[in-house]
Amino acid sequence: MHEDYFFGVSEEGFHRIFFTEWEPAGNGLGTVIAVHGLTRNGRDFDFLAQYLAAHHYHVYCPDIVGRGESDWLKDPQHYTYEQYVADMNAMIARTGVHDLAWIGTSMGGIIGMVLASMNNTPIRCLVLNDIGAQIPATGLARLASYPSQDPEFKSLSEAVQYFKKIYSTFGMLSEEEWLHLTEHSVTEVSPRKWVTKLDHRVKLASAKSKIAWSSIMHPFKALEGIMFDVDLWSIWRKIKCPVLIIHGKDSDMLTTGIINKMHAIHPHTEVLEVEQVGHAPPLFDQHQHEVIAHWLAEHY
């Protein structure tokens, strides 16, 4: 694994997008881009990326702007899905390939759906981790509270306890896994002062945020303090590639009813159910790695 960055561009100018790159062992089977959830970062995919690279996939895991090691934007109104989609188009260009697989957790899955729905998309198959074509308001209300929190910690162990609490829906992780998640989520800015690697001005989407390309024409509603479900069905109907949905059985962001409707519209959809996990499965488990790798081998 090695680390690098590329440049995205916004109204403010250029910003750096950090990513990790995992080169394949032996002859490569293809390229995978894995994109994290709203308040997370690309290091969440370390375990999965290591497994996929060992099984001959070239894996890229970026930090979306405002998260992890990527730059922060000066104006929080520029944290929009248009910006994320544009940046991830630059990520695709950075790989130098013409076809790829996309793995997206929550927000990363929405970005993937948008890109996969476009004409001439390079995305050949799509893995959606606990996100679908309809997002329940109840789940959004909980998720929207995360970015507004700006915690400080006196020690790394205190940070571990914090993440165990707010990410309790991730399920039963080992102490090693919680430590890994925490170490890549915080930074020590002064003695006995740790802060999160997250611009807490990030919003789920701006009230003015919308996808305006003629191939989509779907408005993204304001999601902070939302009182209604978010409807992505117009995007879902445009997706033609095979899709694997990973579903945390206890999730408040994806329901069986939504999955069934998605499958009715797009029959080339398969589902991996993860027991005793909510939103979202962290994809640290080797069985999940095996299922994803096997599915990619069949559908890439």
C-alpha cells in the first residue's frame, strides 16, 4: 500500500484529495474504487483492500474532501454531491483505466449510484454497502447529528470509547479493529488533545445541491433535519450494471422493502445480509471479503 493525492477543483480553486493505493499481487483482475460513508475516511477499507489486492485487484480508497487526510473547503456550502461526484470523476481519471468496480458505503454508495447511472459510465459493477434507492428519514435524522459534533479527547483510548458509542451499530468489532478505526479517525494536535479528522461543517447536502446533468436531472433535497425520505429511484432506474447490496439487518438506512423494490426494478441485483449489524457494516470481516471478491470475479 502507498499513499498519494490528486487535485480536485471547486469554486475556491484546487484542493487535494488523499487516497491509498493497493497494487494487485500478480496479474491484476481489474480496478476497484472504494468510497467511505459520510463522516468516515478511506482507511475504513484497509482490511478489504488488502484482501482484494491479494486476490489480484488494484484498489484505490480516497478520502472525500473534508475528511481524513484530504483538504477542507473554506465555504461549507461547497460540500455538495456535485463536488463529490466531480472529485471522484478525477479519481477515476487518476487510475488511468476505462472500466472499474465501485464499492461505496452509505454516501460513497450514493456517489457510486450517480456515476453508474450516467451515459458511458466506466463502472462495470457496483457494491452498495447499506444504502439504496430510498433513504428513510429516521435514519437520516440520526446520521445528520454526527457532523455537528466536534469532540476533543485527552487520549487515544478516550477516542476509542467515543467511537464505540457513536458507531455501536457497526456490530461486534475486536479491540484491534476499534483501535484501527480510531487511529485513522483522529489526530493529536497538541499534548493530550486529540481531534477528529473531519470538517464538522460538512452537511449531508446543501439545500441548493442538485445533480443538474441532463442524464439525471434529480434534485438532492436538503438532508439536514430532514422530515421526509430521500428518493433516488430516478437514478436507480438508469443503472444497468450488476449490483451487490450489503445489508445490515438492523439498519435504519436500508429496509427489506426498499431492497425488494430495487430488485424488482433491476433484477441483476444480489444481496448479502449481515446479521446483528446496523448502519453500516464496516466490512472488516473476512467472510464479507470473500463474498465481495467472489462476486467481483463473476460480474466484473
